[in-house]
Amino acid sequence: MTEASTRFAARPQAYRLGIALGVIAVMGFSWSLSFVLSKIAREAGAGSFGLLLWEGLGSGLLLLLIGLARGGRLRLHRKHTLFHFINGITGLTLPGAMLFTTAPHLPAGILTMVVAFAPIMTYIYVLALKTEAFDWLRGIGLVLGFIGVGLIVLPKDSLPSPDMVGWALLGFLAGAIYAAQSVYLALRTPMGISTLDITCGMLLAGGLVALPGAFAIGGFVVPGLEWPIHVTVQCAFWMMVINAAMMGMFVWLIRTVGPVIGAQVANVVTLSGLFWGWLIYDERPSAWVYAAITSIVMGVVLVSLRQRTRASVA
């Protein structure tokens, strides 16, 4: 634990939680924009694995350079290799490939909304692993979360087209994988490893896993000499910057307040995604979608009640 982390851990619980909520607000608004950028890039011809390389290797290298410039030191020990690759696959490669694949087929608001399923699945995982006891209030939250999913995929006029149901389900599966990463981080982070090590290791490992897919499927996003810069490169660049910042903040958040409260960022992502969808695509979600959002947000709030904050950060 660094000196700054020690000072933060010594702060009152209300102070730490207040800072965490501020971080959640910033993350949700910024991360939702990244999903919209992925939709724009995919519609402009970028490949899913090409974008993953920018978000993996690109973000990892960018974060590494920033850390080194600030006097940090990356320590990717071989004994942590498995941790980094599991973290990278569950936190980047698998869910990222799913979401980038669904991006051209779903409205921007729905694309960000499916990530809100992650907190619901997070609580299911911690129950299955018996790291927390069952609570009836949280159980009601789980039910509300799945009702929200049903309100999206079951009514025939919920989505703009019935053909989108399968893509929405794939998005929810990506949210479930993100939840698995949150719990894995909380339970399996090695002792003495810093946030920079965790984040860079995850991004670089996830990017390396995506590399064979990029060669096999194509869709590389390569900067050219044309001006103005192609929209796919612009989107990929800003996705890389946002992802580098958000991943570092996310790891810090999980280690500070735990996976359930940390997953609250998904609610802000959802609400912000509706804003970006309206602003950029003039989207007008159906009443079913608004009902689903209400149900999932209420579910996440109930699931998060009584979650004890964690004081340890690195």
C-alpha cells in the first residue's frame, strides 16, 4: 500500500464513500461515451478485435507511460501472469468482443443499459461463492433486475426491431462477465500488487488475447496519413484514452469499496447512455425500456444495500 493509499484508508468511512460516489459519477458519464464511440466506429467499418487492440494494448501502454512519467514502476511478476490473463479476458477481451459485436445492432441507450446487469450478477456470484449471506432485500433487488431484462427482451414492441432481442441477450451476457471480473478482482488480487500493476497487466494481457482474433477476422484500425483523420481512428483513440482512465479508476474503486458498490457505475453508465443516444442518434426509447431501466436501477440499489465498504486500497 502506498503512502497516499494509507492516508486515504485512514479517512472516515463517510469520506471514503463520498469520494467513491464521485468517482462512480465521473466513470459512468465517461464510460457511456466510450460505448457510443464504439457504435460510431463499428458503423464506420472498424472491426471488433481492432477496437479491442486499442482498448487493450493501446490503453495499457498509455497507462504505463503515464505511470512511469509519474515515477511509478510496473512489476509484472511471472507469478501474477495467470491473474493478469484471467483479469484481462474477463474484464476486456470476452465482454469487449461481445459488446463491440452488438454495437451496430442496438440503439446506443440499450447498448450501455445492458452493462447495468453486471451488479445484479455480481451479487449472484458472491452468494454462490458464499462470501456474503443472503439478504431478502437484496433478493428483491435480484428479482427486479431480471424483471428489467424481461421487459427488454420479451415485449415485441420494447426494442425498435424484434431482431435485436438476440443482440440484447448477448449484451447481458457481457454484463455477466464484467460482474465475474469484479468478484475475481475482489477475491483473488495478489497481496502487495499496485493498481498500476493490476490495470496495465489486465489491459496488456487482454489485448494480447485479442491479437489472434484481429489477424484472423481483420478489421484493424490503423492511422493513415489522410486529413481529416478517419472517424474510426478518432473514435478508437478516444476510446483508448477513456478506457485507460476508467480501468484504473475501476480497479481502485473495487479495491476501495468492494465489488457490489463498485458496480454501481453501471447505473450511471445506463442513464448517461440514454443521454448520449438522444444527443447523437436522437433515440426515443419505448415505455418498456424506461420501465426496464427503472426496474434494473431499483434492483441495483437494493442489491447494494448493507454492503460494507472496504478500507484497503493500493
